[in-house]
Amino acid sequence: MSTEKPLLTEEAIYPTDEVLKSILCDSYEVFEELTNKITNDFGLVLEWNYYKDQKAWLCKVLNKKKNIFWLSIWDKFFKATFFFTEKHLEGFSVLDVSENIKENLCLSKPVGKLLPLLLNIDNKKQLDDLLKIITFKKSLK
């Protein structure tokens, strides 16, 4: 993966498919597959907004009004950011996802009462784990 550099920092440039394609390059196909799957199969909604505090465009992925995760665009990859509470750790620990991901969540520094899980996605092999985490997050009350 190339050096981590957040992109989509120009408020005047909306993240259209063309803009995303030009930034994500080979990862765009993975991004497209993910967004098609979560909107068609999971019924999730993608909501792009420019956040002045972050100085970047971020995509909130919603199930009705519940935030499932955040998408941000980086140099040739995208990042999925989930937030869990401590009470979700037990359920997360039995998910059929890579041990690396479980470890990352356990080692993450809390943001208030929330534990962030950041996943850098740049290839299709990562989608399986990502979709399992989305399913888990969607099931939480």
C-alpha cells in the first residue's frame, strides 16, 4: 500500500464515480463491488458529506438512521471505520473474521466510550471479512 494520505479534501469537488476512480485506481473495482452489495443486498444508504472538522469528504453508511460505518478515501485504497462499545467485544470475538482484525479492535484506543476499528481495503479478498463485520454491526441493538 502506498503512503497513507487522506484525499477528497476539496470541498468544491463532490466525490463522483469519476473522481473516486481517479483516486482509487485498481481499488475502485473493490469499492464498487462493496457499494453495490451493501446497497442492493443489505439495504444500506451511502451519504457523502464534507466535514469541515476533518477537512475532507466522508461517507456515512446508514441502515435507516443507524450509522453502520464510515468510508474515507485514501491514496489507492479506502478505509472503513466502525465504532463498537465494550459490550460488543464478546460477540465480535466469535465472528469468523481474521484474527488480525479481532486483535486490532482489542488493541484500539477508545474514543470516549467507543472502540474504533479501522480497515484499509484495497483488494477483493478483504471484502468477505468486511461484509461479516457489516452484518454483525447491522444486527446490534
